[in-house]
Amino acid sequence: MSNWYMLTVVGRDRPGIVSQVTLAIYKGGGNLGEASMVRLGGNFSIMLMVHYEGTAELLEKLISPVGDKLHLHIHIVSIKGALHQRLEPDVRISIYGADRAGIVAETTGVLVEAGLNILNLESDVGGSPTNPIYIMEIDGAARNGVDSIRLALDSVAKGKNIKISVTPINTLMG
Amino acid sequence: MAILDILVYPDPRLAQISSPVEKFNDELLSFIFDLEETMRAGPPSVGIAAPQVGHFERIILVDVSSKPKIPNHGRLTLINPNILCKQGSMVGREGCLSVPEYTGNVSRAEKITLQALNKEGKSLNYNMEGFEARAVQHEIDHLDGLLFLDRLVSRRSSLFIRKVYK
Ligand SMILES: [Zn+2]
């Protein structure tokens, strides 16, 4: 058994969530691996890899007092994973445009077909309610190379008022 | 000829500041040979700095010629390197032989003018850009006891955008 758990915490954002959750884990003998936190529209979410010798039930008991106090949804699953299994992105794609509410669905579908593993995606709406600007950034691993991603996106952009940039991510090792 | 051991964080020697090379002799040449052999033997890398193998002199090797379509000066031995001028900045992803299993985003100057001595002690100037300039800045940091971990910017920050498609 790997003893790694994936802990997901979701709730209304308020000060002190990360510190109280991680303190409860630490005091109970757990250790953190990778973690990623996002705050969206006044809501908070964090995914944490936790290494813990006990069962999922025991881990839940450690955290539930904090969860109850701060009104958080807590979800725990045992995972097979270990550290250092994340894929490294080799391409970043930035897309923006006016009037394209379907931009995320449209482009991600094409990207997946062109061999992209999407590793990180963020999208946002700027501009004003009458003139919205849709903005999206994706980091991914291009299984069939960056050129096939470019080709696929060229066809998406054709005739539309959107701008797409494709930048290879060349990780420097030195 | 030897493959040297690479110091790995948290070895405190990685924070040591290296001294300028003063003697250009056979001993220096043989060290540079070993340093290059060490770089080629390890995981694929585009540079190495002498302090990474516990040798605290200002010597770096850089070679980005294996990367396709990147402007470069080939295989470089840079001794007592000195950046005369920096221009622009761009964020890119870096890893390090001395920091296994982690990569992060770092902001570096986009273009540099570099002065350095070669193996014979002759002073040369280089204008570098992009990936090669980044590699040189990464390696010079090692000479000053710094790691890319000291310069991390957010994982989510935007990379420099080179090409725009319409
Ligand atoms: Zn390094």
C-alpha cells in the first residue's frame, strides 16, 4: 500500500484555511506532497497529496474538526500515486478573443484530437458585460509535437476574431 | 579523466561564492576536460558550473547546440564570465543537475552581452539571446552561490510569447 491520499478541500474562502488544515495533518503525523490551491469567485479549493500511515477514516477524523469549524467540504481518497509523476509541459497555448463564449469547448476539443495532454488550464472573462473578452491559457504535453498543435489551431482560428499563440516550453537543465 | 560527483541541494557548498581563475595551465585544462565529461555523462543538460562538482573557481560550460532552431555559439568554455549588459526579460522553465526532480519558472534577461576568457586566457565578447542567454545566467548564478530556487516566479505566470497567429 502506498499510503498516499488525495485530499480535496472546497468551501467559501476565508483567512486561515490552508494553515489550519495543514496544521491538523502535521499534528496527526501526516506529511504533504504536491499541493495546488485555487481561489475562484470567492470560493476556495485545494488538492493536497498527503502521506499518512493510517486509514482514510483516521485521516478524515484528523481534519473534520477544522472542516466543521470552517464549513469546508472535505473529500479523501487513497491514491496509487507517488511524488514526481507529473508530466512536464512542453507547450503553452494562449488564446483570446471577443464574442466567443464557446472558446474553451471549441479549442480544447481540437487540442485533444491533435495529441495534447492538457496539464493546466485557466480561463477568464475580461472586458465589460456588453463587450466581453474571453481569455484562456493552457499548458500541455504535445504527444505528436508542437507543429501538429499549431496546425490544428490554425484551422480553428480561421475566419474568427481570436488570437492564438503557441509557445514551446523548453525546460533548461543546467 | 574522470566523471566527478555532482553536489546536490541542500549541500551547503552550493551556496559558496567561487573565486576567479588566475592560472591558465595544464591543471586547468584537465579540470575542464573532466567537467565536460561529467556534464555529458549525466542527464541531458545544456550547461554546468565548476562549483557543482565542488571546484570553486569561476568556470562554466554551456552548449545549447543540441536544441533545434535556437541561436547559439556552439560549445563554450567561459572563464571568469562577466555580463556587461542585460536587456529585456522572459520567463522560462528551468531545472538543475543539483536540484533533482523539480522544475520551476524563472525570469531571466532576454539578451545579454557577455565577456569571458577562453581556455587560453584570451578575452572574448558574445552577444547572446533567448535560451543560450538563459543558460549562461543560470550557470553564472552557481558561481555566486545561487540556485534557480532563489529566483522562482509563479508556476502560472505567463511565458514570453514569441509567435502570434491570426
Ligand atoms: Zn544548475
